[in-house]
Amino acid sequence: MRLAKELNIAILDSNPALKLTVHFNKDGVPHPRVSTVTPATISFFKEVGAWEYVEKQRHAYFNQMQVWDYSGLGYTRYHSRDVGKDYLGCVVENKLLCDSLLSRLQNLDFKKTIHTCRLISMEFPSQGDPTTTDTEQAHMMSGSPGVVPSGNTVEQIRHGSSIKLVLSDGSSLFAKLVVGADGAKSLVREMAGLTTTSWNYPQNAVICTVEHSVENNCAWQRFLPSGPIALLPIGDKFSNIVWTMSPEEASIHKSMSRDDFVKAVNYALDYGYGSHPQSKFINGFMHRISSISGQNMASMEEHFQLPPKVTDLVSERMTFPLSLRHAREYVSKRVVLIGDAAHAVHPLAGQGVNLGFSDAAALAKVIDQGLLVGYDIGEVSLLKKYEKERKIANMTMMGILELFQKAYSVDLGPLNVLRAAAFHGAQFIAPLKRNIVSYAMGDQKWPLFT
Amino acid sequence: MTGASLRLCRSLLQRCPCLRGTNPNCLTPALTSSIMTRSLSDSAAPPAAIQNPEAVTKQSVSQGYGGIADTPRLRSSLNDTEVAKFAAIAETWWDFEGPFKPLHLMNPTRVSFIRSALCRYFRRDPYSSRPFEGLKIIDVGCGGGILCEPLARMGACVTGIDVVEKNINVAQVHAGLDPLTSSIEYICMTAEQLVRSNRKFDAVLALEVIEHVVDPSDFVESLSALVAPGGSTVISTINRSLRAYAAAIVAAEYLLNWLPRGTHQWSKFLTPEELVLILQRASILVEEMAGFVYNPLTGEWSLSDDTSVNFIAFGTKEIPPTM
């Protein structure tokens, strides 16, 4: 990544937090907006030199995971030892992720400027004079942490081939490349005329931070009839809840009292909606299958466990509508999309932000390779290499998540049994389990047949 | 590349008038009339004076094909159809999906070979973003400037020459769009004419040109004359092998339509050994050679040891011993 140091980068983000020099404080209750970062993302952060900032603050590595559903017919437990690793992932507050990247950025000496203002318009170069602008709206970098690099030529002389960005503070920038990392409602995407395929899920997500009386070091996810509830450790006996349900239920849960909510959460994680998976009969039977399929993994021996009881709700409850969005093209002349701007997915597997960071890593690599052979970094043929690499990977993941989402949206006897069979397969067939865990951790490019 | 094809076609017609009729898909009525006016104006144009190449840049650009008028060897009755054909697509030089797409696809691979060879020879850091700072490079047969621009971005002081005026125009306009490349000097002239100006360069590049010239030895002599002592040259061409016939002519020109038919003539290809000998006679020692291979599945070119189709050679000119 050495060549890209010579580029002139401008970061556009109207989030005022970017101007602060005093960074994240550890005290206080964890913010409900968290992300589960996979080992692949953690290596990316380490490569960039930002992970050390994360480790100084509150974060929670976890090495176990349990997934089950309301039908009581099956469960799966994963352990990082199944694939010989120390942890499956780490749960970190979004603010901390952003903060660590910003801290690292400020310690590096390359030409960068941060503009905390909104983007008003982009003028695209044509063969002759710049064309008129497309739309005039503000853009904000939502949720997804990450920086927006764009090559920036400061000279005013010849900008025939650059994009002119007009900002809300009246200044303009000329860029050879504009990277749209501005989230699912990306303005850059809209201004560049890149269309998307999208649909809304009939679900909203309720997120909040809760407290336990004991430390939680496992990630729990239970699929309920209206959507999964996930309990993720965040450290210091706190956990993060991501509960997907119908919009009406979401507003009820958001407005009910704290105690009622805590009761509802415990109910959902415990006996609510269905019984615990029977671990005795099936286990003995499945044991024989698992010994045929290969080495017994530690997690196959583990019995079903109940997640720790929630004792208190310690943050506000936030709700978000869920939808899927995928840009048909990630690239157009001098514009490239990464992260949620290119693809927004269902949170049920915690993959969204990890896909985004993989995009960032891939784009950085492609730009560096391009600079090595004197490419103009805004050239479509160079950017298409990035798209080729990431589009398929993103669409594969989206397909799988979509499959899960659809499979769990129907409560029908035979389908429940099928899902249970899938659970048992994932729990007891060693090669399948290894593939699933590796793929979810970002260590493997494709889900199967690698 | 197109400038070179032009020279080939002219030479072909000079030698074999019977070939004039063998070009398929050429003479439409509109084309014929434009060809007539063109050849008339060409013969009237005087040769360019090359005292001050910088001043000539403005001048020669407007002179049309006058630049070739005084080089008896390369001059021949124009294959106006080819000229018109290339002139017609000159605007598409920078359309990455257009007729020049194969060249655009191949370009990064060529540039990476040049980068590694020149960095090694001139002892530059290959990981610096401007490794060619201070080097004077000339691209002979530069076309629309596809090779000149990446080299300029890497810090070199680049000159590009081509005989097709339209190419020079297109190259100049495109290079002007980016401050990093707007310093490239484009001149419409041949290597022979430039030799007379006594200009020397640290690296003389002639990629995909030598298979189109009439006499490769003379062409290489001109190239060598442009090389400063202790400088280098990079030449790429197509091997005269059976595989190259199948790939570069049958496949590229007839099956895949990557190149206009008649662009290449197999008998004009050089084997690596021949190229090395020719260069040796011009006091250039070939130090590195590599082949380009195309992977049809990924659509990408890469460097390899396989020189059976496209290959590229890097040679150096010794510093003459001081007495």
C-alpha cells in the first residue's frame, strides 16, 4: 500500500465528531449501535494500524456461538476451536471503530483534509465543458465506519477530467476519484446515477444494551416466528440485543416499560414461543453420524445452553426498518461505491459492515496496483477490477442471508423440520461446519467447495 | 501502433501494387472521394524542418502527412484506405470498450515490464510513486498516447511521436485533461527525422511498431541513434511463429475482430533471436526479454517466459569508452 501515500485525500463527512480531538471515553454504558467484526476485518484493521486503538477501549472477543430456533427441534453450537482459531469475532461499538480509524489517520502523514460539511452536488466531466449537476441534496456518512478517500488535485488549472464537488460551505473540490462510502441512502450513488435493486423486509430491528449479573462470552441467536433475536457480548457484563420483529411489534417493544422489556427479552431467549431443543435423544443418534464424517469437534459434544438472564436495560431502544439494497453497478466514470452504499443486508448474520471493510480492502489494493502501472485512478477499467472481485462475493453472501431470512419467515410444520435437519447438519457434519464457520469469519472466500 | 500500420501499408503498396485490390471492406464511394482529396493535399505538403522540435510541435501538427514526404524509404503511395480507416477511428483511442480495447487490456502488462526493467537499470526504487523522475523517454509510434500517459504519471519527461496527425491531436487533447500528463510532448514525425535533430533520450520505446516498418534494421538504427549513451531501449513485437500466426492473425484479425484485417503480415514478424541480432548490430545489448500471454478466461494479459506470440525486449546502449 505504499504507492497510495502520494495521493491527496479529502474526507467529506458532516458528522461533527470528526472535528473532535478528544476521543472515545471508556466509561459509561455501551452505545447500542455495535458491530460484530470478523477476524478478516480485524486483520484489515491491524494492517491499517487502527486495531490497537480498539483494544485500548471496551471490546469483546467471543469464541462461542449458539444458534437455535423456537421449534425446539435443533440447535447449533460453534466454537472457534472448530477451525483452530482463538476467536470467532469481536463485538465493538461503532463509535469506537470510527474513532480508532480517525486516531490512526491523524497519526499518519499523508496529504489528507477533512471537510465536515455536506456534499451539495457533483459535476461530472464530459468531453467539453462540465455538465449541469444532477441533484442537490446533503449527504451524511451513516452507521458504517470508514474513511472516504478521494484523489484531490488542488491546482485550479486543468480539471477537464476531474469531478467537481460542491460543498455546503461554499468550497469546491476537484477529484479524480470519488469513493461513495456514505451508507445505504448514498447521495454519491444517486448523483452518479447508479441504480439499485431493493426491497424492504417486513421487519424492523430493535437494538439496545442490556446488563447481566454474570459475564457473557458467547454470541447467542434464536430464530423466533417473527424474526431472530441476537444477544452479543460487548464486555463488562453488558450485551447488545438486536431483535428483529414486525414493525408493529417493534413500536410496542420500543415503548413498553423497561421491566416489561427485560421480561420480554428473557422470555424470547428462554421458553418463549417454543421449547428448548431436546439435546438427549438426538445427540446420541447424531454422534454416530459425526464420527463417520470426520473428527469430532468440541462443539459437537456441547449441550444446549441457556443464555445468561438479562437483569436490566441500560440504554435507549432504537428501531430501524430493515431492507435489502444492492447497486446494479458499483462503478461509473470516476465514481466507486463501497460498503452499504453498494449493498445493504439483513443484520441476521452480522455480516454487513464486514462486507464493507472487505470492499475497502479490495479497493485499496486495486488502486495501489493501478498506481504501480501509472493508471489514472478514476479509470473505469481499473475500478471494474474491484467490482469484479467484490460483486460476486457480496452477492453470494446476500443470497445466503436472503435464503435464511426467507426460510425463517414461514411457520409451517414440514419447513420447521427441514430447518431442524439443517441445524443438525450444521452441528454434526464436520466439513460443513468448518466451511460455515470459516466463511462467516471471513477466512474463506466461498461458502463451499473451496 | 496505428502509425506503424500505416507505414506497413504504404510500403506494401509501394512494393506490390496488386495488393491494392485485395483489401476487403474498403472502398465505399464516400471513402474514395475523401481519399482523392487527401492524396492530393499530401503530395503538396513540404517536409518539416526539425531544428527546434518544440516549435515544430505546433507546426507539424497542422501539416498533415507532410512529415513523411522526405523519407524515401518509408514513403510510398499511401494505402489511403488504411489511413482513412485508422483516421476514422482515431477518436476512439481512449474509448476503453472501443476498437482499441485489446491494446488497453495489454497496456498495464507492458507498463509493468518497462517499470521493472527501467527501475532496475537506472537504480530507481520500484515502489516509489514517481520512479522515473528526471528520465527522458520517447515513445515511437505513440498512437493516442496510451503508453505515454502512464509513464508521465510515473514522473518521466515523455515525448511521443507518430506519423498520423490525428493520433497526435487526440493524444494531445487527452493528455491535457490531467495535470499529471499535460507535460507530454507530442510531435507528428518519424524517428528518422527526429534523429536529425540530435536529440537523445534515456529510454527509447517502440512497442508494436517494428513489425510494420519496411526495413527493421534501418528502423533500429534510428532508434539506437536516439538513445543517449548509457541509455536503454524497449521494443515489443510479435514472434514469427506458427502460434503467433494462429493467435495474432487468424484469431485476432479474423475470428475475434480485435484488429483490422491486414494490420499484420506474418512475414514481417521477427523472432526473438533476429531482434537481438538486429539490435546488436546497432550497438544495443538485449538484457531482458519476456513474453505476454493472454488468458481468455480471465481476459487478462500477464508477463511470462513464453515468447512464442508477443514478446518484449529491453536493451541497453553501452557508454562509449572515453579515450
